[in-house]
Amino acid sequence: MSDVVELSNFIAGQWQPPQCQHWIENFSPATGEHIANIPCSSSEDIDLAVEAALDAAEQWSQFSINERADWLEKIADELEQRTDEIAQLESLDTGKPITLARNVDAARSVANFRFFANQGREFESEIFEMSDATNRVLYKPVGVAGLITPWNLPLYLLSWKVAPALLMGNTIVAKPSEMTPMTASLLAEVIEDVGLPRGVFNLVHGNGLDAGAPLTAHPDINLISFTGGTATGREVAKSASSGFKKLSLELGGKNATIIREDVDIESMMPGIVRASFLNQGQVCLCGSRILIHESIYDVFVEAFLNAVNDMIVGDPADDETELGALISAAHRDKVMSYIDLAEEEGGDILCGGGPPVGIPDAFANGFWISPTVIDGLTPDSRCATEEIFGPVVTLHPFSDDGEAIEIANMTDYGLAGSIWTQDVDAGSRMAEQIESGMVWVNCWLHRDLRVPFGGVKHSGVGREGGRWSLSFFSEAVNICVKRE
């Protein structure tokens, strides 16, 4: 992409530059090229967006939930028509393989809007009868929702928040990551094209300090849904607390992949590799610690290394590519610092540990790290307990199920995990003892959108998904009518 794109904010149905006229340069992770300028928005832009959302709130709340569901379907239809464009933009902006962007990011973004449209059509207020009275529970809009989304799954996660927020009658101010702005702007284009009332959805680009912080602190923002790092989430929580805003935080993870002694290595290996390295390991749910029963340790490690070394790392635009680039030079350097730390902590780099060999010259200035496997670290080492968020996994032996659970729970995080075994009952019993919000047995990232999504400990606060999203994005009001 030779031409540099200039993006704008979308406020009150109008495309506009930042009030300060300052811009942020956006770069292609794969090539390092300057591909876009985005608004470096400030509190002035946030104020305008919140004002627009407030002005639209009464009109939007008057639509029935079925009418709002129809709007979600219109958005889904238009997104589906632009699937290829979404995939291309997402791959360009994030460095992820085009196949992943098409099959996961683009497809799931459409699915999110369709799913919540269906949820709306099935949604009913609740009735609770007493001997002398009837209680009716209504679900009203919260107000103006502030939605802050990360760079790893840009439209996937933005749509996950926008759809239920709109469905339940809220108006929105969204701030996507400044590193991956393109599909957020595409969503705003779609919303404009389908004719959603002005001010219902507002998009403000910018960084966390200048745009994100004013958004979370704004007195007229009633609700914050944030997905991102734990350190930033802590600041979001502090900012939101003074105004008693409804808050959902989906934060980091240091998830364990547990390999029991009875595992069918050959049949389950593709799923285990996927759980380790999907999106270059830049998924909060990835299993960055693999715990392996000591009786099969050597056999498993050999098979795992063979599978990892067979992965195709390269041009994100190639349909055959399995792993692309990391999001930025700064993030690549952070991941490399953990690989260096692993060696200092006594780890042995079994594969990877640097840029891929033979990468074409066109990608020489991109942000690349080969899939990296590290052995020999203690389970309580920094590399085994801190979130790296890259194509790096550590390997750890265990002697029995109890020790595996102990190691799995040996971090401040509690987002997800997976257990791989032929004994489903044993795997299910272990899953109940893992301190995390989600555990998969013999699969990973196998999602039913009706179930709760979120973590415990330092991995987050609250749950979204299915009825949990509908509850979070609404205020339950009980009306009790006494009968004569």
C-alpha cells in the first residue's frame, strides 16, 4: 500500500479531524512502512462525542428492542458484503495472516451482530408472582457507553461490544487502539451507510493518555467496557470508580495448556499448536505455558517441536501463511526482552528466539519473531508467570494432576486454560480446579457466544457474552404492583 491514508473521527454522523490538528502515524507490522495518519484526539474530541451521544440517547432508547435488533442485522449484512475488504485491512493493520483475518476476524464480526440481533428478538422482561403482588423486571439503557478496544482483534472485539450496547438502547463513544484503526473506521462507514441515527455511534481515534483517559473519566459516560492490558485496566478502574460507572474489564492472561499422560499426541497436536501461537501468540487466551506429564515429556516435546518448525511464517497476504508479524517494533522488543530473560533465568531456547530465517526483503523492516519454545524454566520464573503476549511458550513437566493444577494456578492471572486428555471425566474434574474464567477440555477457543466470557484475579472484572452482555449493557428495574 503506497498511499498513506488519513483517517478521521466520526462524531454526530460527521467525519471530522481532531480539534488539536495533531496526528499519529500508523505503520504496517509486516513491512514497517507508514500506512496511515490517525487523529491524535484529545478531551475536546471526547467532549464532542459524548455530547453527540447524549443528544441521541432519548431517540435511540425509544426504539423497541426488536427494532434495534433489525438495525444490528442491517449492520451485519453490510459487513458481510465487505468481508474481503475487512480481511485485507485487518491483515495490513495488524500483520496477521489474511486467512486468519478472513476466517476469524471478519467472519466473527458479522456473527457478533447477528447473534445479538437474535438475542434481542428472544429477550423478554421477567415476571415474578407473589401471593398478593406482581413483580416485573425491565431492562433499561444505561446511557452513554465508553468502549475501548485493543489492537490484537480490532473489529472482532469492537463488534463484540458495539452490538449488545446498541441492542440494549445505549449510545456509544468508541476508542479503538491507535495501532489498528482501520476496521473501526470501516465500521463507522457501515453504520453511516445503513442510516443509524446520528450520534448513536461515535468513533474517536487516539492514544490512551490523550483520548482514552478523558473518555473513562468523563462524568457523562455511564459505562466502560475495556479490553486490554492489566496495567491499563487498573488505571481505567481507578478513573471509572469516582463516578460509580458500570465497568467490565477483560485483561491479560498467562494461561496453562495441560497435557495429561493419556493424551493422543498426534490427533490433538494441531489444536495444541493453535492454542500456543494463533495470531503470533497475541491473543489473551493463548496457552503460553504448556504443562506436560513427565512420563510423556520427551515424546511430546519432540512432536511439538516438529509441528512448530513446520509452521509457515511470512507474507501475511499469502493464503498459506500461518504466522505473521508482531504489532509494533516496541512490542517486538518487549517480547525479545523476555526471550533474553529466559536465558538469564536458565531456560533453553529449543526453537525460534529471533526473526525468521529467509524472510523476503520486502519484510526486512517489519516486526518479526519466529515461534519460540523454551524449556528448563522453573514454574515460578518471570517468563513462566508474566504475560509475554507473543509467539513464546514455556514447557514444564508435572508428576500428577494435583501438581499440574498447582502450577496452572501459580500466577496472578486467571483468564483461561485447556486440558488435553482421553479421560474426559478426569479432564473435567481438573477444569473445575483451575483458577480461571474459562477452561476448554480437548479443544481451545471453541466459542459458544451464549456463555460468559471473562477472567478472575488480575485477568478482569465482570463477564460479557450472551445474557451477561445484555445484563451489563442495561439497568434492571423492578416494578412491584400490589393486587387488591
